[in-house]
Amino acid sequence: MSSKLLGMAAQDEVDRIIAAWSAQRPDLDFAPLEIFSRVSRLTRHLEIARRRAFASSELEAWEFDVLSALRRAGAPFELTPGRLMEETLVSSGTMTNRIDRLVSQGLVTREADASDRRVVRVRLGTKGKKVVDTAMAQLLEFERELLGPLSDEQREELAARLRELLVPFDEATQAHHT
């Protein structure tokens, strides 16, 4: 009989890790692991789900990140490389390499701005738009499966709590870029 049926919460791998550490180091407070080890493990599960979702579109996660940033920008689906760096949290050299690769695949174009030739615009192509739209639909399907055990109310509560943790990081990142 499962522990849920007995009225006890089910144990996960993090519970076992914390129990083992607590036995070895009873002098430490392992409360942060209760959250962050679970977030880390969920991240790994999400990365697996993302790879599955993107595989059907033959995309790598980084390709999806760049294409989805362009897609979210709305028509004409273009951003500067600097804005793409901010959206995807990568360095200038990394972004240049990624744009080059996406251009070579025919997913994006790179053009000088008509009003200021020093400014470069990266634009989502028709093929890129189709690929990212398909990948997003597939990703949402897989992510819904991951959230299956939670009610709508629990999902909203979890999203709110995670937002509270994430906002300070986002604010620090934005302050660093301004």
C-alpha cells in the first residue's frame, strides 16, 4: 500500500538524501535542500521533456530559446543581438555563434537596420516561425504532463511562490544590463 493511502506524504529522492545527510551531519540545517534540491531535480526532468519536445522539430534547447524570443517579440519578429543576449542570458560571442548557426539553417535572417546601419536586426524567418510554433505546442503538452499531479489552484500557488524567489534574480540581472 502506498504511503499516500496510509495518510503519509510520499517520499522522494530528496527526502532520502536529506535523511542520509542528517544522519551524517546532524549539526546542519538541511531545510534549503528541501526546496532547491527539488527545483534542481525538476529542472533535470524539464530538460528531458524539453529535449523530447524539441526533438520532433529537430531543435536544440538553445535554438528554441533564441527562436522563441524572436517569436514573442511580435511582428515583424525581430530583435537586436543585444536584446537576444538579455532574453537568453548568454554572452555576446555565444549569441553571435548562435545567430550564425540559425542563419545557416534558414531559420533567421540578419540585416542592418534601415535607419542606422550600425544596428543589426535578427528576424525570424517563415521556416523558423513554423518550427518554433510547433516546438512550443509540443513543449506545452509535455509540461502539462509534468504538472499533472497538481490541481489548478496548486499550480497557481506554486507559480506565485516561484515568482517570489525569481524576481530578485531577474531584477539583479536587469540592473546589471542597464
